[in-house]
Amino acid sequence: MTAAPADCAHARSEFLTIDTPRVEDGAAIWRIARDSEVLDLNSSYSYLLWCRDFAATSVVARDASGEPVAFVTGYLRPDRPGTLVVWQVAVDPSHRGSGLAGELLDALTSRVAEASGLSAVETTVTPDNTASDRLFTSYARRSAVPLEREVLFADDLFPEGKHLPEVLYRIGPFPS
């Protein structure tokens, strides 16, 4: 399902818009994730699938030429349909520090809440990722809802033996 342009695309400035990702954005999103140097990089194929199958629960920021410069990918948990899981957030280095990640997160959660209801947001953050910690902590504060943290996947669960634990951030519940 793709939201109507008026539902999800609005001008951030005269140069950036927030929009629903399209399959054609998959390669650019993969490059932004790769260049972040902090995200676990998935296969390029997975970003194409994400743009096809989870476009309604993801957003991109586009520059004046229409090219993606930032994204948030997410999905609704099958066992908790009111819970949006934020999978990845990345901003091109040339647009970092402007609050764009927070604006994308706000736009995505607003759209999901309107389309299907939203009771909570979940994501995982490694202990060394201070930017993501700040992003989700400030999001919970802006939304005036609780934020709980607990280890979801301990470091010894990862096969490569050098992955930090993934801490679950559960934000909500949101008012009905």
C-alpha cells in the first residue's frame, strides 16, 4: 500500500521532501546505509525488497533532484500490529546534524498512526551508538510517552563473536 503524496510527502525546506520509498530508491538507500559506517549493511537485494514490501512503513528524504539523502525503514510486528519496528535510520553525511533523522521518524510514525494505528515504536540500539540513543530518547520525550530499555539480543547470540548486544528501546504506549 502506498500512501497518497499529500499523506506522506511534505516540504522540509525548499530543497528536501519526505516521501514514500520506491523500488528505484533501493540502490541509493543501500549506499546511504553503507556510507553510514555504523549500520549493519544488508544485501542490496534486501533494500530493493524493503522499498517494495515495506514502503508504507518506511520513508525517504529527497533532495531537490529527487535523490534519496536519508531514510527510515520499518515494519509492523506481525504479532503486535500496532507496534512499528524501526529497522534502520541513516542520513547522508552532507545532511547530518540538521535534525533530519528526527523529522523522518516523526513523519513516519505520524503516517503509520493515521493509516493503521500506533501503540508503540520498537528499535534496537547497540550501547556504543550514541546518535541513535539520542534520536530515540528525544523522540520519546517529544511524544511524551515512556521509553523502556532492555537487552533483546545478547552479544553471545551473534555468530561473528564481536557484535555488541542489541538493546531494545520500547517507546509507548501512545494515547489512543
